[in-house]
Amino acid sequence: MRSIGARLTFWYALSATITMAILFLAGYQLLESRLIKGLDQLNEAEFRQLEVRLGPDYKRLNSQQMDERIRETSESGAVLFYIAIDEPHTDIRFRSRNLHGREVPDIKGKRAYSAQMGGLGELRVDEFLMPPFDVTIATSARSVRDGMREYLKVSAYLLVAMLVASLGIGLGLSRLLLRPIRAIRETARRIGSDNLSERIPVADVEDELTELAKLLNRMFDRLESAFDQIRRFSQEASHELKTPLSLIRLHAEQMLGDGDLPPAHAEALLVQIEELARLNQIIDEMLFLSRAEAKAIPLDLKPRDPARFLETFAQDAQALAEHGGRRFDWSHRGKTPVPFEDKWVRQVLLNVLTNALNVSPEGGLVELKSRATPTLWRVSVEDEGPGLTADQRSRIFERFVRFAPPGAGDRGSGLGLTISKSIIELHGGRIRAEPATAGRGLRIVFEIPVTAPLDLAA
């Protein structure tokens, strides 16, 4: 049981049922003892009645006289009592007729005991002294056993009812007790790098859960402050770097334009200008990511026709593929309009397509498939490259992660797919990497919901 609520319910039901079972067992012992004591009192009352019937001169009675005095009493109580009277040193003895000549079981050393007797079942036997006679009176314990069996049956039914009831009560109590934890879980689940302002609600009751919520809120305060500092640093550093880099590139271009430099120096300046352009691109991409994480990029999410958009994009994609000696093919199904901003989705497709062309072999095919349903627009780009492992596919959208094969000629920044992921998420969609259908290559899939998120559509 992985759920705390399920464990709480189980242990509550188990402890309640075991406690009730222990109480029933204790009640069984007490009730049985009380009923047996009641039989002993009945036997004693019968003895007192016999004592009165025998009279004060009972010591001088013989067996016949004794039978005459107590026969009526013994026969009137024959339904309940079995009576035996013996005088150890003489042959004087009396037996109630319901014994039919049988002897009442005797347990040496005990005056009150339970014993089994053939044909009669369990008897409760009490021995009384009436010197010089020993009086034994027994009564059937069947009513006690029947009562105890009924007690056990009722107890079993009550235990089952208790188990069911305690499961229901335990479930309700666990839900009530774990409600603050569920609130903490749901709030913590919503808090991410793009939503650090939300906090866990804190109850007025001062208990352990309240302290936990306050502790987590303080932790989220520190995280929000740290993320804000990182974002500000990225934005400010990017802005501050662009100006000196632009000046350096300007001076390099001026020196190159003068034409007075030796060929080796001119070539070095060309490499420098190229690297400066690449560095400026990285800075622009980092600025974009910072703005995307802060949701500071406005989107114009109007319903557009994916087929017309892809038809226009396919022309550029075909030219890029032919320039690199690869092939490109595309298809689209569905006529459902999809809310998206074409320039950003075009950027995603260009990033994905560029990666696919770079890893595909000479003459390899890059295939784009699109399908628009009433609920979802799904686009996949599949290449015939070497593909990636499962671990690499899980990391491909991280910043500065690159898995280009040797000789691919890819000098990208490692931010293209990260930017693509941010753009798709701004559209309320998701993007992922999968193995290609042929078992070799990689397929990048992104999905955009047809119903635009309200907070982005504005």
C-alpha cells in the first residue's frame, strides 16, 4: 500500500477490530463465568430444599426413608437436576430416577466442576457436605453452551460489521487528516520555474502540518529569489555583452575593410567576425529563453490553417534539403484550424529540421508528418540518422546538450531544441523525442492543443 491514506485506514480498521475482538473475548470469559456461577447457585438452592425436606433427623434415616422424604422434590426438579446422595461408610444411598442408575462423574479434590456424561452431555456438578452424607447435585450446562454459541455468532457478525464500519470511518478520517497534505502536494506540484509566486495555504491551527507548510513556503521564497536573480543576471549580462561584442565586430570589419592586413591576419579577422556572430546568436537565444521562462513573450494565437502554413514552410525546407544533398517529404491530414503563431512554430520546425538534415546521411530522407484533429495538432519530423539512446533522448532538450555525430558539421549552440521546447510550451503543448519507426534515426514530435490556453491567448 503506497498511499498513506490507505495505510492509515488499514491500521485504524485493524486496531479497532482487534480491540473489539479482545473485548468480545473478555466478555465471553466473564459471561461464561457468570452463567456457570448461576448454575452453581441453582444447584445450591436445590440442595437447600433437599436439606429442608430431609429434616433435622436426617442422620437416622435409611435409604427407604430418605427416598420417601425427597422423592417428590427430586421428581419435581427432574427436568433440571440430577441428585445423588451417599454415605461412605454404609450402603445408604439415593439416586434420582432421571439418572437411570448411572453415576454422576466425580472429579477428586473438586467441589464444583463441569463434566461430560454419556447421554446427558455436559453437566455442572456441585458437591455438598451433609454429614455423614455426601450430596451431589448436577444440572445440564446445555443452556449455557447454547447461549455462548449465540454469543460467538453475534460477536462474529459484529466484528465483520465493525471491520466494514471502521474501514469507512478510517477512510473518512484519513481523507480529513490528509487534506492539508493533499493541499501541500497540489500546490507544490503547480509550483515550477515558471510559477514560483504561488504559495501553500497555511491553516490557523498551529500543528506539525502548519509548520511544514511554512517551511516549504520559506523554501519557495528562497527559490523564487534565486531564480529571479538568475534571470536578471542572464538578461542584464546578455544586454551588457551585446554592446562590446558589437564594437569588437565593428572594429574588426573596419580593419578588414582597410585592406592593409597580411592574408593571415585577414583570415584571422574573418574567423573572429564569424565567432562574434555566433556568440551574438547565443546571447539572443539565451535572452529568448529567459523571456520565455518568465512568460514575457506575447503570442498571437489565432486559428490558422496548418496545411497552408506547412505548404509555405515546405518550400524552404525543400531548398535546405537539396542544398545539403538530402531529401525532404511532407504530408498533412485534417482540416481543423489550430491556434498558433506562425513565426514561432516556423522557428521550431527550422530548428528540428536543421538538426535532422545535419545527422542524416547523403541522400537520406527527412520526413515531416502532420495531423490536425478536433482536439490536437500533432507534427513529427523523422530522420535517417544514427538515432539516440534512451538516456540521450531524455536529455536532448536540455541547454547546451549536443549529440551531433562526428563529421556532421553542426556548429550550433545546443540551444535550438531548448528554445523549441519553450515555444511549444508557450502554446500549451509538449515536445518529445522518440526512436524512428524504421528502428534507425530519430523522430521529434510536438503537439499543440486546438483549444488555446486562456492565459496565453490574451
